[in-house]
Amino acid sequence: MPPKIMIIDDEPEIVMYLKTLLEDHGYATVSAPDGVQGLRFIKEEKPDLVCIDIMMPRKTGIALYHEIKTDPQIKEIPVILISAYESAYAFKGKSFRRLVQDKSIPEPLRYFEKPIDVKAFLGFMDEHFARKTPGP
Amino acid sequence: MKKARPVVQWPRKAMFKQIPFSAAVIDRSFTIVEVNRQFEKEFGDWRGEKCLGLYKRRGNPNFRALASKTFKDGKTRVSSEERTDDQGNVRHYMVHVAPFRDGKGGIPYLIEMSFDISDRVSLEKEYRLLFDHVPCFVSVLDESFRIVDANEMFRRTFLREGAQYCYQMYKGSDKVCSNCPAVKVFKTKKTYTRLQVGLDKEGNRTHYMVTAAPFRIRGDRVDRVIEMAQNVSDIMDLREQIKRIEQEKLDAERFAAVGQTVAGLAHGVKNILMGLEGGIYVVNSGLSRGDTELLANGWNMLQSNIKKISTVVKEYLNFARGAEIKVEPVDPSRVAREVADLYRDAAQRSGIVLAAHIKDQIREAPLDFEGIHSCLANLVSNAVDACNMSDKKNKRITLTCTERNGTIVYEVKDNGTGMDYEVKKKLFTNFFTTKPSGQGTGLGLLVTRRIIHEHGGKVGFESAIGKGSLFRIELPRKRLPKLRKEALPEA
């Protein structure tokens, strides 16, 4: 069974891009267009990893992340945050704590800045799931 | 028969004895021949003694010269003298020396009377001390603006050598100042206060607040004016400093607005880049998989992102072109009226009533007409969208223009969808839109805020989900940009 990755982004194009990219590299994907549906799907689908866009209407990626990390059922699921918000360096340092002031919430597994560096993104996934990429 | 005049036996000697100040009679050999009771009380019985000894003791050895003159010319003389009494206190006396005539042209005696004026003298000294120690500049001028009296602080600060007139002392000038308050006091007998800039005797610029008031009135005119001035240089410096800080704050706010706008733009551009890279990837993937549907999806991604580029670039150029606002005298209500007219029909077609509450008598203000117009148009257009997304029956937008306490206020209120906390938080800080894909670039509010900040104003809002939103533009007149000279109407 390939690892199942959930993509949550309000832009359908970004969802299509990430789905195609990950599927081409041997991953299974599921997706949701916003945080409200996203939270429901995570509970139903129990993905191996979740990619969340930060800027979304209705419920932001940060609010969704907060809910995942405080829900005992799903808090162990690794989460990647993606945004054009700012560089990974700036985000990891101060921005995350500014956005999530609750210190009991751990930092996300990884932050990727849009447009994502495909090589780094896939490299990270492969390393995380510790297996060789079959290639497109 | 003529009635006999009653003869009054004046108890002359007794009367002399009881005069309530000290009196002595001196003969031509300067011998004291008679003293009254008060004299005796103060100095003892000096009858038969030469007056010299007494007056030496009283500390007035010149008395004899005074007496000689009066014996010679018969004129009354007055002098003041001081002496130390038995308790060691200095007492002040007003001494009168008057001739005592014998009726045949001779002056056999002088009568000397001394009044104790110590209380008055000490009061005068106290007043003088007070006058000198008042911690502001006090001076008294006559009608030719000559300073006839001045307190210690005035003398220390302004008294320069050779100067006599107030304008010489206060300003080192050689003529009466154009806005002199004393001139008005002499004319109207009223009190006037003015802010003046002078030069102290070291040549330092001094700001002072001067109040001039009538001091002495002779007949129906004022012939002395008192001027009291307070050094306000520190306050003026502080005022300058506050003004400079205000300006710096305004500049900083403007820079911050530009910075946030640039950050917002960067965010938008990064999203488009991701869309383009994604499009290329999906096209390639479609080709290699031989999946025409995926290929078509990728192609659509490319097309829609190229369209986004075009929209963003146009709006960005719009934004960049407006980077420097051009202000001219503008009727603030005219902008609101034009925007209301522009959107009324379109709103009506969507079943929205657009009402305008525009106050007529608002003074012209230095505004960028196009800029404010596009801000209001943006807010009204957002309100139309918010109403369109709502399923209410009576959709309504109100555009208000008024002035409150020197601040021009525009308000755009709608009863549309309203905004939740997350949307509100991001409203101005990010390149953010809630509108369906392709309908908004998220630049509108950024541009609005930038233009309003350039005017020194602010944009605020109140919103409740399901109830609607209110956007408010506030433009304080004192923070508005200055009119450029060429923009001023011809005189």
C-alpha cells in the first residue's frame, strides 16, 4: 500500500498539481477544498501525512493545524504547512509562534514556501517514508 | 450792641505735648528748647541740649545743614532718615523741618517733627522684593516705550548697555514692534497678550508670551503700561519636536503601508508562479501518461494563471502609477456623490438599494480626487459583492460622507454576508480574497489602504457574520498632505 497523502487547499489548481506530482511518484492522494471539509476527511481517511495551505477562506490552515494537534484521535498525523506567506526560514523561527501562541502545539513537521521546490518536496517525502522513488 | 466773642483759652502747651508723633522746637543756636511727650518717650528729655548730639545719635548728622537752610529761607524741608532703636531694629522716619515765625518776619525757632514710616518702608521693600523675584520678565513703560522700571529677571536677561526702550531691550531693534501689545493698551486701555520672538542680551532667540496691561491712568489716558512676559522657548521647542515626530510617524506609517502592500504583492506573485509551475508539470505529466484529460487540465491551469498575471500586472501598474498621490482642492462630498451615481444602477440590477447620505457643506480639502474615488468605488463594489453572496431579501448599501471634529469621514455600510474572524484578521495584511477564483486579485483593499494612508488617514471596519460590514475612511484635516503651489487656485 503506498503512503496516503491528504492535500487541503482552496485553489483547485494547486490541488491538481500536488495530486499529479505525488501520484506520479507513487503516492496515493486525497484532497479537500477547505479546512472544514479537511478536518472531517482527515478523521475519515486517516492519511499518513497532511499538506495544508495556510491561506484559506472559512478556516485558515493555522486554525486547522491547531485543531488537528489538539484532537487526540488525529494529533499524531504528521502535517506539512504550505504557503506563499513567507520563507521557510522566517516561518520556522518567529512566525509560527506568532500565529500559534499556544506553546503546547508543536511546530509542523515541515514548512514549504510557494512555489514549492519540487526536488526538495519529493526528497522530503521519500526520506520521511524512507523508500526509493519509482519515477514518473 | 455787639455780642462779645467768647475767649477760648487754648491749652497750647498741653496740645503740643500730646501731638501723636515726636516734635521738638529748636532755637537759632540749635539748642532744643522744647520737646513733646512722644519725643521724650523715644529719645528722652533733650531740652537745653544741642541738637547735634541728638541727630548724630539718630544717624542724621546732616540735619544741622537742613535746619540752617530753613532758618535762612523760611522754607519747609522734608527728609527721610533711619535709625536703630533701643531694641536694635532699624526704624524709618519722615522728618519735616518747618519755620516758627514770630510775626515780624523773623524765624526764632524751627519745629522738627518725625513720623515713623517704618511699616510703610518695609511694605515697600517687600513689594520690591516680590517684584524683583517674580519668575518672569516684568517691566513698566511710559508712552514713549521707555522702560521706567523692570524686575531683576528682566534686567538680567534683557538689560543691554545703552538700551532705554522696550524694543531695544526685548529685540535689539530700533523701532516699535509691528505687533506690539503695549501700543494697543495705550490706545484702548485693555489688556493684550501676544507671542513674541526676541533676543536676549547674549543674542539667543527667545520665545516669550507677553501680556500688557494698563499700569497708571492719568486723566482719561494710560500713561504707564506694565508688561509681563514668560519665556516659552522650551514649549516652542517641544511643539516643534512634536510636529516633527508627527511627520515622522506619518512617513513611517506610509512606508509600512507600502511595505505591507509589497509583501502582499509578493504573496500573489508566488501563488501565480506555483500555478504556472503546476500547469507545466501537469501538461508534462499528461503527455508522458498519454492522458489527454490531464493534459487539458494542465493547459487550463496555464491559461488561467496567465490571465491572473495579466490582471495582477494591470492592477499593479495602477497601484504603482498612483504611488504618489496628486492633491488638489476637492469637495469631499462630490467624490461620494459621483461614486454613488456610478454604482446605483448596477446595484439596482442586483436587487440592492444604494442609498447616499452626503452632507453638503463640507469644506474643500487637499485630496487626490481619482484616488479617493477609486477607494470609495472599491468599498462600494466589495459591498455589492457581499450583498450578492448573501441570500437576504432587502439588500441595502449606504454610502455616507460627513465631517466630525475636523475629520472627513466616509462610510460604506452593507447588510451582506459579513466577515468572520479569520477573514477580518487578514483583510488588509495579505494578498487575500474570498471571492471565487478569478474574480478578485485581493489588491483592492490594499490599494485603498495605501491611498488613504498617503492622505494621512486610516481605514477601519466593523463586521458581523450574517449581518453585514461597515468600512470607514477617516481623513483628519490636519494630517492631509499639503497642496503644492501649482495646485493652488489663482488669487
